[in-house]
Amino acid sequence: MIWEDECYLLSKRKFRENANIINIFTQKKGKIDGIVYGGTSRKIKNYLQISNKLFVSHTSKSDNRIGYFKTELIKPISPIYFNDKQRTSALISICSLLNILLPDSQPNKKIYDSFEKLINSIDLEYWIFLYIFFEINLIKDLGYDTNLNKHSNEINKDKDFLKIKIDGYIYEIPNYLIQKKIPENFSNILIRKSLYFTRQVMQNKFFIPNNLLFPKSRIILENYFN
């Protein structure tokens, strides 16, 4: 089986002496893993960085066996932010979440396009709010809608947060998430509570029921806004 596609690198791990097993999120095939021979060489390992955009050629003998990738760099993403700990943490975090939560070999163009839009917007001043909205939409696209908009008439203009009960859990939710708009005033507490809310939902709906380990990179991102 042979195919080619654009993708983003979600994870990699060493395989034997001179190869890597990588997980990628492709435009047409969804999340796929495969072997990159020579992946530990200086030339290839320099661009096999989490979140980088790649072009891959995939070859496998059958759908039931792991395939092999030939890779080319389309666009470096992670190296641009090596000196920006918050953005680097966000890139690693979202790639880790996708790597854990996306089903294998199932195309999801909506999530792919949303992820690519986030990547292309991460230079903006309000990027962290775009990241938070990405997580909200990811939760919905994975099958669980928090239906925050139905609480819009409960918002108290004198308070920045609203306590809401969703499926037996009490969450404290920033008003702007219910209104679905970027807040005018930025604050660490607003960002931290937003990230805490989406983490709680993901843990309650996806991670805990399936005995999955929540990625440390996502918690590290949250801690940057303490």
C-alpha cells in the first residue's frame, strides 16, 4: 500500500539503532504511525521535531502491518519558538493530546484544518485564547459537546466566571468561553481557569474513563499562567 500526504509530526521514539517510529496527523489519512529509517541521522533528526509540517511517502505490505515513511520538511514550526517556553509548551501539549485522543487511521479534516489554523495563528498576541478555543472545539469534535452557549443568559456582568453543572460535574467557567469571543482584558487567572476547565472536561470525558495518562506537557502549559 503506497500513498503520499502532508502531515504534522505528533510524536517520535527511537526504533533500533538508526530509525524512529513516528506518529503523524495527516490531511487525508488521519493519525498514522510508521518507521523512518535513518531517522537518527543528523539530516533527518534536525527536522523530525514535534509540530513540524512534513511531506511523507508511505509504504506498507498490508493495512495490518506498520509501514515505512520517507519524509521531507515542508515547514519548520517548533524551531521558531525554541526561545518561547509558553508557545513551545503549547505546541508539544496539543500534539500530545492529538496523539492520545485521535483514533488511528481515521481521517478528520475538520480537526486537521482547525489544528493547522491554530499553528498559523500562534504568533498572534492572543494566541493562548485561540489555543483554548481549539481545545473546546476538539472536545466537541471528539463527540462531547459542553453546550456552553445555552448558559449565556445566566452570565452576571459583574463577575468574570460562572459556575455550571455539566453531567454531574461542577465547573467554574470564564464568561468569554460561554460568549465564544476573545476577552478584551487578558489576565493569568483568566487563562489558567480556562485551561483548568478544558483539562477537567478532557479528563472526565476521555482520559479517566479510558485509563489514559494525561500529558505532562499540557499541565506544564497551565502552570506557566500561575
